Amino acid sequence: MGAVLKLPPLSQPRIEQSPKHLRLRRRSRFLASIFNGLFWFCAAFDALAFVMVLVYRGRHVAFGPEGGMIGYPELANLQPGYLYFSDITLPYRLGLEFALITQFVPATLILMHLRDLFRLYAQGIVFAEENALAFKRMGQWLIAYALTPFISVEILTLLDLAIDKAWFHNTELYALGLGSLLFVIAEVMKAGREIEQERDEFV
């Protein structure tokens, strides 16, 4: 009669230390550094944009029903329905802050999870639970990036605070499709890892 021995799970799967895989790890460290820089740049840009929405008083920016306009020197002869940013009152500025948060923050967090994913690759960790989680988080934030513009515009319209109603672009469709795909990939990776662990626990 055979005996079944349950063993502790193996350590996280790592890239082998061959020259090819060492090069892959070096490239992953390089990409992690790039995405880290992009993440902090976008985070700083987001913070600056949030502050400028409240304090900016110039006439280089205007908003209307079809989107925003930026010009240098100052914009002149605005189309009907457009307002200079300096003429926008505080309630509308707060509404614009809400719109910026719902649209900028998901894109910035996607860069953060890309950085984390390539940091895992740089450490030699592949097909682990952490990798699947990074893919899942990117998928979730891509879906949020696609849907939050519509939600924020609808909320601001109900509150009569909508300024820029031109929220729909092809990028929203691409983000929704890619986000859904990454979410599925993450679930497949997680299921595959669980099957592998169950197999390795028994001899």
C-alpha cells in the first residue's frame, strides 16, 4: 500500500541563473527604474495639477462642453460655451478636482504596479502569487481608468458642476479591453500556481 507524504510548498519560482536569465534580470531592473521614475513624475504632476486647479488665475486655459483648451500666449476669441479658467468659481473648481482624481490616479497607480512587477522579475521571481497580484491590480486600475471618466461626468452633471463633458475617447475602450485581459491572465496565473503547489506537496 503506497504512502502519501505531504511536503511543504516549494519556494517562490525564480529565474535560473543562466547568462540569458541574468540579462533578463538586468533588463527588468532597468525597466523597473524607468517605471519608478515615470510613477513619481506622474505623481508629482498630479499633485501640481490638483494645486493649480485651486489657485490658477490665468487665461491660458479654458474649458467647455467639448473639452479643455490650452494656449500660449493667452487664449482669445473663445467659442460659445467656453470659459477661461480664471472665471471658474470655487464649486466648479472642486468638481474639476474630483474629475482629475478619478482620471489621473488610476493611470498613475498602473505605473506603480508595472514598477512592482518588473522589480519582481529583477529579483528572479516569476509566475508567483506576487506576479499574479501585480497583473490583477493593473487590470483593475485599467478598468477603473476606462470607467471613472464616465462616472465622474455623470455625477458632476447631476450636481450641475460638469465643465468638460468630452470624456469618451478610444483610449477608454483600449484600457477596458486590456484591463479585462490582464485580469483574466492574473486569475489563470493564480490558478496555475495553486495547481503546481498542490502537485508539489505530494509524492
